[in-house]
Amino acid sequence: MTSGERDDSPQTTASTDLFKAGVIACLPTILGYWSIGFASGAIGTVSGFSPFEITLLSGLLYAGSAQFLFYSLYAAGAGVLGIVASVLLINLRHILMSSYMAMYFSRSTAMQKFIGGSLLTDETFAVAAQYGNRHGNLPFAWLLGLNLTAWLNWIIANLCGALLATALPESLVHGLGFSLVSMFIALLLMTWLASRQRMLELTAVAVAVLVVAVFVKRLDANVVVLLATLGAATVATVLQRKRSPAQENEQ
């Protein structure tokens, strides 16, 4: 095959078809990426970042909840260590998601595993897990089409939100800052109302409040937040493990 000829081999054609199928599989999630990404870009502008910095951050960090947390901590004057630790903590769930997806990557190279794992999000994980359960494998070309579509739309949505925020009146832009707080309150209430373990979650909240009350005047605020999070998560995990055997015995 010469350099000017197209590679129409069956393997290349199959990879192209799988890539297109991955792109199509991502389409139902695009609206969610745009709505949250647009708000993320606008809040990034409110926090003092330029459109270029927001675009770069959205491409490198690529995590909705972590980006909102990053902007809020930066605007509050948090230290670098506190911001990094908080972002890492909130993204620990990716270890669990990637571990689950590992069984579908047995035929993939190390580079393919790295690319597939680094571009994984909550939404693409759900779509990919459904595909893997149905077909028993997860072709790299399909996953690449899924992940790249989500990644590019997230970046573009952040950029559009940042550009619009720079064109809005200053009073309206500063008003957007409350959208971060309202979004977290809404997500918290929706999650709690749909939960079947409300008492467990209320116990975790009580532990977090207690930790804050005890250490708020003794330690740095960033350290207190981490301690409260770790304390609540530890208590919830221990209680959940104690409840699970009891529930199995009842069944």
C-alpha cells in the first residue's frame, strides 16, 4: 500500500465503525455535559480565571464536581495543599470505576488502558459498563469514540460558559457565584430523598458536624474539612459493613 492510498482493510473498517458507534452512544449524555460544563465555565470566570485557563483546566482536570470544588476553594483562599487533597479525595471513586472496567480490558495494551481510564467519567462509565455487560468486552475504538466525544463537548461547554460570563454585566456575573452553592444543595437533597439509607447518611452528617465543631478553632479550615470528610466516610463504611451481614441473615 502506497502512502497516498487509504487503508480499507477489514480491521481498519471495523475500528472505524466501532469508533462511530461509541460517538453515537455518547450523544444522549451531551446535554448533561453542556449544562454542567457551561455553568462550570461561568463560575470559573467568577472565580477570577481567564477563558484560556478555564479551557486548559477543563481539559486536564476533566472532572465536573472536582472543578466546581477547585473554583470554590480557590475563591475562598484555600491553600494549594488543601485544594489538591480535596480534589484527589473527591475523585477517589475513579479507582473503583477503573477497577470495575479492568475486566473488559484484558486484550488492551497498557497505553489503551491508560487512555481509556484517564478519560472515564461517571456518565461514560455508566454507558461503557452497560455495553461491556451486554457484549462481554469493551473494544478500545468504541470506548475512544465515547470518551473523546464527552471530553471535547465538556471542554467546548466550559469555554462557551467562560466567554459568555466575560460578556455579562459585572453584577450578573457575581450573582452566578450562588449557582455553585445552589447546585450542591440540590444534588444533596436529590440524593438524600432518593436514598434508602437516610439514617446512615444522617449519622455521617452528624459525625462531620461534630468534627468541625471540635476542630474548627484549633486547626486550619482545609484540614478540618478533610478530617470531617474522612471521619464521616469511615463511620458510614463501618456501619454499612455491620448492617450488610444482618440484612443477609434476615433474607
